[in-house]
Amino acid sequence: MTNPVCPQTGAPMHRGVRPMTLTYKDESITFDMPGWYCDQSEEGIHTGADMKVSDRVLNRLKARSEGLLEPEEIRRIRKKLKLTQEAAGQIIGGGPRAFQKYESGDLLPSRAISSALILLDHDPKTLAVLKRAQSRPVSAHNELRL
């Protein structure tokens, strides 16, 4: 993007960061928001890449507020289980690209994914149950055992 002009003042805008505060429920977080800013006004223009920064911060804030795992915890548990991102998505759920998105902060994990990871972190041996379940259909007649 070439240097835009401020829609309010007509002055040239410059690339930079400014503090931005997001609030979700009762929690707030302030972070550095990249964008094009006008020195003569409070105007800012944000690209898609800039908005990805705020989206990730908002997902982190929502995770904290809702009691879900944050990206670093998801990555730590996955590595503890010695799973690739793709394997974790297949075995734990979400699909082959889900864990890439959880760990980058692009996607908020569901309560079920967070709960499964917390349980697996507590007892990594139970991963074998999920692996066996993936290799065969589960039915009322098919009991899974450790």
C-alpha cells in the first residue's frame, strides 16, 4: 500500500504502531496496533495483516475470559504428547490445520478441545485411547479400555 492520506485532514499517513485497548466481558488488554496513522488526527487505516494482530489479541482475551487454553499452552501440551500439528488435529479433533490455527492464535479452541488437552496434559497415557478410537469405529458394543 502506498502512503495513504488522512480522510479527516488530507495529511499524509505514516506506518507505525499505536496502543489499542480491546475489552471482552470484564477483561481488557492493551497492545501495539500496527497501521497507517495520521500525525494531525486520531485517524488510522489498518490492512488485513494489521487486523490479524487485533484478531489474535481478541482471541487471547476471549480464551482468558472463557477459561480456554491459550496458544502457548496448546503448543506445550501438543509437544509434550509428541504430536505434529496435523496428527493432533486428526487424533484430538479439528482437522489437519486446526492446531496450526490454535497455536498461532488465529482460531479459538472449543471447550471440548481445551478440556481434552487439559486431560491429556494431566495423563498423557490416555492419548492411546484416542489413537485406538481413531483406528476403529466406536459403538455401544465397542468399549475402549486403557
